[in-house]
Amino acid sequence: MELKIEVLSHYLFEEKCKEDGLNDENVEDKKGKAFIDIIGTEECRRYYLMEEMQHYFNNFSNVLNLEFDDLSQDIEYDGHIFRAMTMEQAEKTVDFIEKMINDGVMYFRICCRAGYSRSRAVAEFIYRYCVEHHIEVEYGDRNSYTTILNQGVLRRLKHAYWKKHMMYDYENDGAEYPEDLIKA
């Protein structure tokens, strides 16, 4: 069995979905496929990026839309607060990924603005924690993107996973995280 994880920029995600004829009317009918669309917070999109980016799909059972900025922790800059992934978002993401895999999903299309940091951290989390050893994962060149991924996103996802599964290392490792990572 082969699990395919496709990591794209938001622009390429939209283009690929259009090429595949995917839209709000039929995306939920695509059994075996799941979509994770990450965009920045409204504050970041308006102040810093000066763009009106929206999620490509509405929320469906096989679609997870997230809004957080490409940061490892919240930052205030010039009177604006930019937000990192919250633990609540990490827990929601872990639940979504595990549900999709348990439902037989063998294809994830994940995007963030540039397709480098946040989306690649989610893909790496799936690779490290959510697939059985007998499943092969197709990424393209995994080594090229693991050097760029958002470590804060990966830490939060790992922490949420450990917490959910009450793993021994959760108690030991949780104490090493900054306070903002362990708040539920």
C-alpha cells in the first residue's frame, strides 16, 4: 500500500485542484483523498502580506482548513500580533489526520502560502508518526524539504499526538517545551 503526500504552495494547490476538477460540490465525494489548506491569520494577510487569500474549499469531512502564521511562536510586531499554530489547532490536525488514515485515505494534498514550512511540517509529522511501517510514502525529494519545515508546527503536532495517545514521553518531553507549547 502506498500513501502519497503532496506538498504545494497555495497557488499550485488551487491550480492542481482546478485541473482535477475539484470544487466544493465534489471534493467530499473524493474517497481516499484528504486536503489540508493552511493560510496565515487575517492580521498577517492584511498587514504583512497585503493579500486577500482565502481557503480553496469550505470545511468538509475530508478537508481541514487552518489559519496560523509561519512562526514557531506568537510575535508582536509594529502593533500587530502574528500567531503560531495553537495546541488546539495541533490537536485538531492530529485528529483529522488519524481519522483520514483510519478511513482508508491514501492521498494527502497539503498546502501553505509557499509550500515550504508549515505544510512540510505537517507532511513530516504524517511520515514520522501516523503511518504504519508497511506503508510507503511518496514525497518526491523528502530530504530537500525537511531542512526548511517549521519546527514549531512539528513540535506542537508531536506534542498533541503524544498527549492524545498518553505516551510515556509526553510527560518527560512536555516539561522541556516553552509554556506556549503546552497550553491546551
